[in-house]
Amino acid sequence: QDLTPDVDFHMAPVYTTDALTFIRMEVPEVARPWRVEYPGAMHHVTAHAVAGQDLFLVDGDRHKFVSLLADVHRRWGTLFHGYCLMSNHYHIEVETPDGALSRPIKWLNQTYASYLNWRMERRGHLFDGRFKSLVVDADTYLHELSRYIHLNPVRAGIVPHPADYRWSSYRAFIGLTAEPPWLATGLILDRFGHAEPHRRTAYRQFVEVPGEVIIDPLQEALYGAVLGTQQFADAIRAAFAPATATRDVSRHAQIRPRTDLETVCAAVTADYRVPEQSVREKGRHRREARDVAIYLAARSCGHALTDVGAYFGHVGGSAVCQTCRRVERRLAHDAQFRQRVEQLASGLENSSPALDTPIGSTHAGER
């Protein structure tokens, strides 16, 4: 069963030789796929050109599209964990620090379509309907999805090796080109180690396995909208798929934080015995207490990343997201640090009334 809203039947016109009549036909209205959005979500996004025409005609078009990815990052704080531009479609792996997916991707597609129509001196639609998206369980599928995306040009017969293709993020992943600020390779590369350049070499070996048949991970999507384990998909479905709906709803806007930011900050400053100023104000040097406070506010208590950033020294959502990933990496290997953070999180939870827990906190904590 796809994760789509229920549909209603409608009256369909039937033309006859002598009159226009109507009969009730069981023809469902076109239902839009359910759009899952929440802070910290990871998505696979793709869009195709209408009628199979080309999206990118010359290299200048590809340069323009890549520059628009940078603009999306600057405008919304959106992070891209990989991309590949094919002739008539594109693939991108997108992380949404503040939950917004539809607005930035619509802006991306509309801006690029306007550019290409202007350059070609034409009018009309460029993209074949709405963009398609799947929410991705980063722990289990992000690296597999990255490999599949980067091998697109090889499967299409464009190049013999993915490193030969200029219009994907693969060359940045393996260290052949510099990483732009909007491209986040670390989350995927961390799965292959933490030492440079060994993790990039290990990732390249993972992608370029000779003769191996790579199964399309997109074919394993659950409920038509989720790429992940059954447990992850069930959690997403429970949180974002009400019984009936007639339009997209971004449920992250309805989720209430569990604990206010002042309480989070006070708990951390008391535990670390540091002044509030050292936690709330940004500085040149990393401070453990500040990192933990930001992590707890965003991941455990469910505050929007923009709100967390504003409270902790007016930093951007991307900076908050990077801090959370830094804490999560340490949690994975430092048992004493993990115990301390878990005790703080437990104390905050016990001091708060039972509210809706944002699915984003579960996802991010599993990374």
C-alpha cells in the first residue's frame, strides 16, 4: 500500500450524439504522493524532463544547475550528500536541517526551467510534473543509494568508470576534486572509516566492484515513500500518514518541542559547571558543553534547527546540523560521553510533559 492520501470518486462526463450527460464512474481523482518532511530528514529527490526531452543540453546548463544547488544551500541551509546530472533527469541526496523540502526543490526546478526557457527562447513546461522524493534511513540505505546514484552514468553507457563523469559528486567523494561548501560527503564517508585518504579509497572500492550487479535500492521503497528498514518505515508511516487527506501537509510544523531551550541550557550548564555565556555564545574554539546543549535541543527535544541556532549565538541551521553530527560520531565510540549525554537527555525528558516526539530525533539519533 502506497503512502498516499485516500482518493474520492468523481462525476465523469460522457458525451453522446444528442446530449451531454453525466454518470457516476469509479475513477479516482489523481492522488499526490504523500510528502514527508521533518527537521533533519534525509531524502532522495529526482525529477525528469517532460516527454523524455533533455534537461541539460550543453555543459553551461549543467554548470548553471550546480550553481543553483549552491544557491539552495545559501537560502535554506539545505545540505546535499550527493548528486548526479543525467541527460533527461537528475538525482540528489538532500538533508533538510529545518524540515523544508518542497519549497527549496520547487525553487530549484522553477529557477532552472526559467533559465533554460530563456536561453532557448521558448515557453512551456520543462519538468514532467512534480519532483519525486523518498525519505531515506541514513543508517541503512544512504551509502547504498550513493553508490547507485554515482553509477548512473556507467549503467547508461556514458562512461566506463564513474570517476570519468564530471557531472556527479563522485569525483569529490574520492578526492579528485575539491568539495564545495554545500556538498556534505562526511556522513557517507564516515561509514568507511575516519582517516584520510583511506576512507575515500574504501568508498571507491565499494562503488567500483568489478562485475557486481548493483540492485536498485529505490525498488525497495516501502509504502511508496520510505527507503529504510521496516521499523523506520513504520515509524514514518505512523507519524505522517493519517487516514484521509486531500493535500500535502508538512507535519513537522505541528510538532511541539518537549522542553524549552532555557531549560536545556540550564541543565547542561549545571552538569558541566560552566557559565551560561560559554554555552550560548559561539566562539572560535569548540566547547563540549555547547555542543551537547545544541545536540539535546535539536535531537532530543525536537526544536527547529533555526530556533536552536538563533538561541545559541545566531548560527545557521547547517552549523547546528554539523554540531549534531559531531556529537553523534563521538557518542558512537566514547562510552563515558554517551552515558553523560543519555543522563542529561533522560533528565530533560522526565522534567517535561508527554508530548509528540518528532520522528527526526529518532532518525538522527540512529545515525
